[in-house]
Amino acid sequence: MLSRMATTVLQSADAPVGATGAACCAPPVTAPLGVEDATALARSMKALADPTRLRLLSLVAAHEGGEACVCDLTDPVGLSQPTVSHHLKVLVDAGLLTRDKRGVWAYYALVPGALDALAGRLATRLGG
């Protein structure tokens, strides 16, 4: 025979139960993020979570035509060209920038609509 305390612990371990005996939590009304969507969203958010990368996105967007050469981005952020190139590669891999190699230099541009799409996914999938 179980004690009253043990019975209470067993009941609470199974599922939350309200005063009426019904489950106290409502079921989801939309599908939660799947593994692939969560991974892609996290990759984009991780790329944006760095202050240098945010500045680089802003610098690229501020250039005429929304495109900038890596040689124009090193001085404003105060980092070496290899370090800036690494940050830009992360942004390209996250789908936020494009890269176009011209001779020895690489030019970067914002992917049209990428930031709006990211904001939309956040709002839609995370209840905004």
C-alpha cells in the first residue's frame, strides 16, 4: 500500500492534473520547430550574435549599391583582413551575405530579403 505522499508523487510524475482531473496544459495549436528548422534558425542567429558581424552587415548595407570589398571593411572594424574574411564567411554560410570574387578581392552583398525572412521566421515560429 502506497502512502498518500507516494501516491501524490506518482500522479505528478505522470502528467499535470488540475482540480477537475483534466490535464492543466493546453495542447499546441501549431507545429513547433523541427530539428532542421531549429538548426538553420540557430545558425543564422548565431551568426548575428557577434557585434563584429552585425557591424559588417551594417557596413556592407551602407556601401553604394549595397556591396563592399573586403578591403573596405577591415579599417572600420579594426581587425585584420583574415579575421574580417572569417566573419564574412560565417555570414555567407548563414545565408545573409553573398560573395563575389573579382581578381584578388572578394565583394560582399546582402542577400535580398534574408534579414526580413529571418525576422519573419522568428515571428511566425516563436509566437510573435
